[in-house]
Amino acid sequence: MLQSDSESSLSPVTADDLDLALQLTVAFLREAPPTAWAGKAGSLEWDCWETVEHLSDDLFAYAVQLGPKAPPLDGEVPFVWESRRPGGPANAVHADRAAGPAGLLQVLEACGALLIAMVRTTPPQARAYHAFGVSDPEGFAAMGIVETLVHAYDLAQGLGLAWNPPEDLCSRVLARLFPQASGATEPWPTLLWATGRGDLPGHPRLNTWRWDGTPRT
């Protein structure tokens, strides 16, 4: 089914959309064999455990960016982000490896819940800094969804699982963050292409990419 300018693709991205993306991802990751977490996550330089930590950290970082009464517009809330090994992801969030994969997924779910709550409760006129442009709560929800869906794709490759997120969810985040890519091709392959993870007929493969998180009028 090809995308169109449907109500689904043009409707706002919501906290419920982010909740759905998170819960689908957590449920799918629970199917992973316990021995698979040390393998590389797709084309990333991180293993699957580190990739879930990175995704958790993304969701946490977006939540705390919206947290102050006057969110910063010129930089990130100054948590310390650091790697546990050379080449590893620079995170503020690290899961206790003694807790195993179940504990790791609890960390992911908890960080996602923070962002969901912030999107629900932050006034829509609020603005906060992101490296790709100052954004609003809907924009941070959409960013959280893209991070979740595409890193789940990376993890699916490393863990040997199948991952196919809902088309309407992909359509809404494409319309919000990648409007130039929205409307002509199937949503999920288009989102993978827009984030440098796949080929799309009639389009050159992207070596660099970024979304447009600026608020929509």
C-alpha cells in the first residue's frame, strides 16, 4: 500500500503513538535468545546490548530536554554522557549487566515512559533544543518514535528477528520529520531510506541524513 495525503499521515504524532512504538519494540525484543545480545546490531559498531542502552539514552535525553520549566533553546541539559569502552555509545543511561536482558528491557521501557509522560504533560507551545533544530513536544515524540523503530531494525538484524512496524505509525513520523520523503512510497522502506538504512527505487542511497524537527504551524 502506497502512502497518500491521508488523515493518518497528516494527523499529529502523539504520546499514544510513542507508547505503541515502545511497547511493540519491547515485546519483540523479549523474543531474542539470551545468548544473542553480544552480536553487532546491524550496520552499527555497537553490540545489541549497547544499542538498547543507546536507544534508552535517546528517550531519556528527549524527556529531560523537555523537563525544565524553561527548557534550554541553545544546548542540551548538561548531563554527563560517556562511553564504557572506546567506540561505545556515549550515554548517561547504562543498564546493570547483572540484571540480564530482562533488566535491560526494563531500562528501555522506563526511559520510554519518561518521554511519553513528558509529551503528555508539556504544553504544546513549549520549545526545547535539539541538534537538528529547536522542537516542540510533538516533534520530540516523533523523534523518539523514529529512534525506536529504526534501532529496532538494527537490533532485528543482530538478533535474528523479524521487525515490521505499523505503516500508519511510519507515515505519521515521516510526515512530521521527513516531509520531503512522505507521500510517494511505502512508509516503512521510506523511513529506512530516510535514515540511511535502506535503498528506495528511484532515489540515491543516503550516506548522511537528518530530520526536520522544527514545529509545524
